[in-house]
Amino acid sequence: MVSRCSLDQLNLLSADDFQFMNRIPRVMKVPGVISEFEEDQRTTFHKRVIVVSNQLPLRAFRDGVSNEWCFEFDENDLLAQLKDAFPPATEVRYVGTLKADVDVADQEEVAQVLHEKFSCETIFLPVDMRNKFYHGFCKHYLWPLFHYMMPMTGSNGIRFDRSQWQAYVSANKIFADKVLEVTDRDDEDEDHVWVHDYHLMALPTFLRRRSHRVKLGFFLHSPFPSSDIYKTLPVRDGILKALLNCDLIGFHTFDYARHFLSSCRRILGLHSESNRGHIALEYYGRTVTIKILPAGIHMGQLESVMSEESTVRKAKELKVKYEGKIMMVGVDDLDLFKGITQKFSAMGELLETNQELRGKVVLVQITNPARSSGRDVQDVLDEANHIAKEVNLKYGEKGYEPIVFIKGPVTTQEKLAYYAVAECCVITPVRDGMNLVPYKYTVCRQGCPVLDKALGLDENSTPKNSVILVSEFIGCSPSLSGAIRVNPWNISEMATAMYSAIDMSATEKHLRHEKHYKYISSHHVSYWARSFDQDLERACRDHYHKRYWRIGFGLTFRLVALEPSFRKLLGDTLNSAYKRTSSRLILLDYDGTMMPPTSVNKGPSHEVISVLNRLCDDPKNIVFIVTGRDRVTLSKWFSSCEKLGIAAEHGYFTRWTRDSPWETYRIMDLSWKEVVEPIMQHYMEATDGSYIENKESAIVWHHQDADPDFGLFQAKELHDHLENVLANEPVVVKRGQQIVEVKPQGMNKGIVVENLISTMRSRGKSPDFLLCIGDDRSDEDMFESIARSSANPDLPAIAEIFACTVGQKPSMAKYYVDDIVEVIGLLQGLAEPLVQPILL
């Protein structure tokens, strides 16, 4: 049974916080609900933020007397704190599981109470699914992998287990279903859904499939590993594609975002761009924005807890206990990535090499309880105990222990007291996500009036100071520019850094402290949450300006966003217009339109030759292949197409039939090629996998077979190099899809379209039907030229225009087909002989 407890309020406000900040209901104790909370519940919410995480930011416990369930918000949980970022008119609801096991008989009642009193939607996973999902795939496979630990042996993490992955996907679907229950209302488009951390990376796919326009953000609180590590994940494609169903993806640091973007590039072939300070990926017509912003702390809550009597009492006790000594403090979770053993070893080396510090320096290490069980946790604890004991025996004396190893639980008030008294904070994980301990330490060293008075500090005392010694492998390191950064794998370096922190002058300590406090106090949790929410709103501005199509199954599902006027080209529509017209111009790209770009044999198939010849046999048709390929290759490939026109090298060379002469766009000075070729040759030799294509009118450097990152880097360098060298030449240097091309100015496929239409009109055969099909950026020049011509009232109108791109993607074309098979199918439909009516 669940007690009908009322709600105390934990006031998290400070003078620096906004007036509209909410207050978190803390704990249910006695029957009844206080009126202030009821008034909030009756408010009509216009906007709602739905925070989705594996576990709700709640503490659940049994009443010691009645044995009934009681609940309270965990004021130390980042997700509980972020609700204070939003104005009162914004409803914040939480979706997740409880951190306690609730009997099946009580689950419905518990869920109802949490829904009504805490705005929480509770998920109860079956025990077997939860074990495989959380303790199996998340904690023992995904979490180590994201922290760069490969499961090389059975004793070093667990290897990929398909059943655990299936449980992960199933659990994510259950979470998505619960979110959909919450968003099922008339104004659901005002909902912002914010999904947190690696436990729920598959959720966006299930949510997006059911709700096209949901404003969906995801924030990863752990590191994202380098692409070489991530590529070892057997389900790497599915997770990336699931995340790309979000509108906004957030990371604590640029390094984590960079690794994610590199994985997208190397695995999915997607490239990112930066536009006015925002990094984004184009994914099937949708823009997925990348957000980089470290989380912050709740200043109001911290200041409130610092002022509590228990915090002040503990701080006074610690000051007396460690009077005359230099205290360094570390607070870490008990796991193998927190670098506790390395820290203890560095402390031992510090005392070994600096005898004058023996008896004076103390390292207090507090460990939070482990979040999961396993042999690895016990091994870390055993090793840490061994090193601490060894150091204390060697350098300790009566009344003095160099390492004070406190194995939690330790209350928040006690931790803040240690922060307030310690002269240096040592946080040295070998790999970690964000880690807010240095932030909390800095704020505690800044103090508050009550704490300062208890510690004997006043306005005339020494200016506030602090020193932070931090690992370069954690998320908070980049934002702490005044910290001493160390490599935790280098014990000697850490020992030297500890000595530097101890020996640092008071003035320098103060300057470093001021720098950190200024940043931390302005980049608090509310700033972080508001900034993410504003960027999510910005990322979703185009939701109602596009139409959406569902593509794919399972985790390969994606949503294709198209312009409202963009529609599929149907055979019936095309055939009807084709039959009504008598002067037709058909323009076809080759690679990617008539032939798959991945095909080893680049020549046209018998099927392509056959359909082209049948179209050319109709005297009402003029058919052209418009491509960037050279004329020699094209002449050879299409030698059996007598009446086919070819525009080679993007229109530099044109011929109307097989036997007609090649026409040159215009005579140009190509002496610049003598300058370009040796430069490209140099980059080709320096970039393994690249090659040069030397056309008559242009030179192209290809890097599709080179390393993706190095190829892009070299392409940018080559592009800049050539632009500088060719600044006074009549050429354009262009970066395309894995190419850098140099060609004469004014030459593109759009010019081809204009010239062909102009020539037909001059011959008295003004086209009344135009079909243009292409697949890449160069073909957009054709589509743009067609759109421009059709909008010009001074030019004769073309009755039927079909500009069509291959694939559902943003385009200047008005029509699309899905693939090359459909292109050939449409052309075959046109080439079928017209059935003449039988006259009786």
C-alpha cells in the first residue's frame, strides 16, 4: 500500500535565480496535499517539457513504522534540478523507472500517486528485461565501451549478447510508448521531449515513427568514444540512425560531439556543416542540430545546503581536526574509471619525493556507493585499500594518516563541509562524462555568510581561493581553464601537479578561483536547460513547412522531410503528358541516374541502351545524356545509340547524334591545367586512395577511397591552395561530393539546358514537353535553370515540365523517384509503342 502523504517543499531559490523558478516537492509524509501545489496543478499549461531518463529523479523508501512507500525528489539529481529553468506556465513531467523494486500488486497505485503528486510517469519493466537491459547491455557492455574499455576477454567486461540487445530495444520501445501516452493531447505539438543518456538511444526511432513533428532532443551524459572504438559495436548503424531521428543531440564537450560526427561520417557517410555557430547534419531532408554545452550545478540549492546547521557543524569540526595540515579532497563513484588507485599512487610518490610534506599533507578520498555490482568493482576497492594501507604504513605516524579513505555513504552536507575546508580538489578519472564535483568544490570555497562566520572568515580575511587538479579525460576539464590538468596514467606527473597545487601562491590561487567561480555561477543548471530548450525550439522551426514520409523498418526507420510541392513522379502522370505532346526534350544524367555509382562496371547495361534507342527512334523526341564524364568514354559506351545526343564534361562538348560533330561550348585558354596538374599530383601522392581524373576541359581530384577525415582535410587544403594559385585565371575551383574540381568559369549543366532549348526553338521545334532526371549537386544546376526559365514571362512557355531527382531529398526539382530502377521503369513506360485505336 502507498501512504497518502503530503508534500514538503524543498526551496531551491537563491537571489541569483529567476523569480519564476519552481520549487521541488520533497517528501510525502502525512495525508493531504498542500494548496500551493494544487494551484500549480490547476494551471493550464501551454507548453510542456517531458524529461525521459532510465530512472526517475526520485528517492523511494519504506516508512519505518507503517512500511508504506514514501517518495521524495532527489535534490542532488541533475534532472530534478533542471525543472527550475522553466517558467511556472511550463509543465515539466518525468518519464522513467523507479530506483526501488515495487511489488506488482502496488505498482498501479504507486504509478498513480507519482503521476498526481510528482508529475512522474512510472515504467515498471519485467525483472528479466530490466536485468538484461540495464545490468547487462547498458552497464556491462555499452558503458565500458563508451569509456574506451574493449571486452577483449571474459574478465574484461562482457561481449555483445544479442538477447541483451533485444532487451535494450524492447525496453526503449516501452519508454517510447509511455512518452506517447503523455503527449496524447490536442496541443501535443507544444511538447518538448528531452531524452537523457545512453540507456535510451533507440527510443527516438520508436517515438519519431508515431509522432512526426514531436520536438525531440537527446543529451548524452557519458563520453562518446572515438569512431574506431564505436565501430566495434555490432549494432552501430542502428544506434546512430536512431539518434538521428532527433531534432537536437547534445554533448558536454566538443570532443564527444566530434567523435559522434566522425562516426556518422565513417559509418553512414554523413557530413556535418557549421552555420552561424550551429553544427548540423542533413539527414534525409531533416536538419539534425548538434549542441555542445556542459551541464551546470544548481547554485540556489548548493547555497541553501551550505547554510544548513549540519554542514556548518561538520565544517567547523574538520577545520579543527585538520588544523595546521593541507587537505586535498576527492569525491568519486566507486568504479574502475575514476582513477582512485592512480590518485593514491601519486600521493605516495608525492610524499616519497618531498619529505618536508610528510605529516602535513592529507588526501581525503570519499567514494560514493557503486552503481552496479561486479568483480571489477571489488577489484578496484581491493587495490585502492591495498595502496592506501601501504602509503599510510610507510609515511604515516601516530595521529597522521596521509590517505583518509572514506567509503560512503556520505551525506551531501558532509561532502560540502569537506569541500569548504579543503585547499585542493583532486578529480582524476581515467575517463568520465561530465563530473560536477570541481564545480561544487569551487562554490563551497566561495562560501556563504553563515559558513564563513563559522570558519572565522570575514571581509578582512584572505581572499577566497581554490585549486583544482583535474584529469584531462573528463567533460568538465575544458571549461575549467584555470585548473591544473593532468594525465592520470602518468603517476609522476600527478605527483608533480599535487606539489604545484600545494606550493602555489595565494594570489595565483585566488585568480584561478575567481575565474572558475565566474564561469560556474553563470553557467548553472538553469542556463544549461534553458539553452538546450531554446536550441530545440530553433531546430524545430521547419516542422510545419515540410511534408514527411516514413522509410524503413525497425531501427533503420527514418523520416524523410520534403518540401510541400515536392511529389513522386508517377508513370501515369508522365505518360499522359507524353502522349499529349509532339516536341519533347529528355535530359538524363548518367552516374547515379542510369547507372548505380557503386557499380564496378561503369558502362551502360543492355537494358539502358535498349530503352534509349527506343526513345530516340520516336521523331518527336530529342534525348540527351548530360554528364561530367569525358567524351571519349561516352562515345565508346553509346556507340550503338545512333540518334542519342551527348553533353560531355558538363556541357563543354556537345553533339546531337552519333555521327554529328562535337561542338565546343566556347574556345578557352586551358594553359592553367599546367599549373593545376602538378599541385593535384602532389596531393594525390600525399593522400593514399586518391586519384586524378584529367578531362579535356577540367581536372578532378577524387578522394572517395581515402580515409574520410584525412580526405576531407586534404580536400579543403587543396581547394584553398588552388584558389590562391588560380585567383587571376578564368576558372572556378569547386568542392563536390568527395572531389575537388577545376573547370572553366560559367560551365555547368544549367547552361546545357538553356543552349539545347534555345537551339530547338531556333530550329522551329520549341519543346512542349521537358523531362530532366538527375541525382546529384551538378544536376541541381539543370533543375534551377528549368525553374528560372519557366518563371520568365519573356520566354515561350513549355507546357509539360518534369524536373525529377533520384531519391527523396531536398532539391530544386519538383518531382522525385526512389531509385535507378524506377528511372528505368519510367523510361520504359514512355518507350512503349502507343496503341492505335482500331477503326471499324
